[in-house]
Amino acid sequence: MTRVLLVDDDVELAAMLREYLEQEGFEVGVAHDGESGVREALSGRYAIAVLDVMMPRLNGVEALRQIRAGSRMPVLMLTAKGDDIDRIIGLELGADDYVPKPCSPRELVARLRAILRRVEDAAPGTQQGPIVVGPLTLWPERRMAQWYEQALELTSTEYSLLEVLARQAGRVVSKHDLSELALRRPLARFDRSIDVHVSSIRHKLGARPNGDSWIQTVRGQGYQFVKG
């Protein structure tokens, strides 16, 4: 049974979500403030964490920062509806996805399962062995990456996006396809999460020798990983 950590100071909402998640086959632990949430997240007992942004003592963004300092566990953020700033900051710090509040329990379960599938499954496609594109080497079965023969630290979502782009190196991949293949969900309207994740990957890869990015934006079409 998959263990989910739910961190939210809204006691009634947390109880409702916990009941729904348990009905869907999850085992759920609950914390009602950021400090307790960080301690539980770093305990190693959970497969994934759900963090509310607005919490007492330690907000969700700072809690995520502390979790990422010691763990690569998947994290889904609950953000205020329409608050793009919290979403972008959360994604930049390594959140795997976000769900705006108020959210339906069904949507939350769908997002959790999508993230867990990305972590547990082999990457999209059937290619075996390492994927090598220029200075990039990926090992799908271990979800590990090297850049110029040095370990490349990526979040789960960043790895999934980079692998899809690497498999299609030299070709443009639309945001819709990236969402379906890497995030395992349809692209939502006005969803900027892929843009933020790609920006983070670009920062980690640095620039090509000519100063251009290794991941190019093709306006109106999508993204392309440059072969060399």
C-alpha cells in the first residue's frame, strides 16, 4: 500500500482528503504544520508528500525547500487558486506538480497516481540501455543522468521531461506531448509547469559552446533538445 503524507493546517479538509485517499487504496499520514510535515517527509516512511502552501510555523514553500535539501521524494503542492507566484516558486524548488485549491479529491488522486507512475514505471518508449545524446547520458531503469560524465541532479519531473526530449533529440516536441508522455496527464489550459521545469533543466545544463541553450523553444510548437 502506497503511503502518502498530507500536510495541511485545514483540519477538516485534511480529514476529508485522508478519508477519500484511503478509500482509493492509499495509506495516509497527516501533519498540520510545516515543521511537522518536514520531519515526517524526511522520515523515509512515505512514497509521496502533498504540501499546502499556506501553513503556520513554516509555510509550504519553505517546507519544500527543507525537504529538497535532504530528499528527492515526489512532492505535490496545493496552491491558492490563481496564485501563479507560489506555483512557480514551488516548481523551481523542485515540486513535481501542483493542484489549485479548492481541489476535488478525484483530481488530487489522479495527480498523485500520475506522479507515482512516472517514478515507478520505466520511462516512455521501449528503448533499452542508456540514452546518449551529446554530453548527456540517461539510464531510464535507474532514472539517473550524467552531464559531461558528471552526475546531474534532477527532480523526478525534470528527469521525465528531459528523457522525452532526449529520445526525440533534434525534433520538436509539443507541450501537449510533453505533458502526456512525461507528466502522464493532459496539458491543462494556462498550465505553465512545463515551462518552469524546462527553465530549471536549462539552468542545470548551462549553455552550449556557442552560448545558445541545449533546449530550444520553437515558438508556437514546443521544445527541442539540440543534438550537438
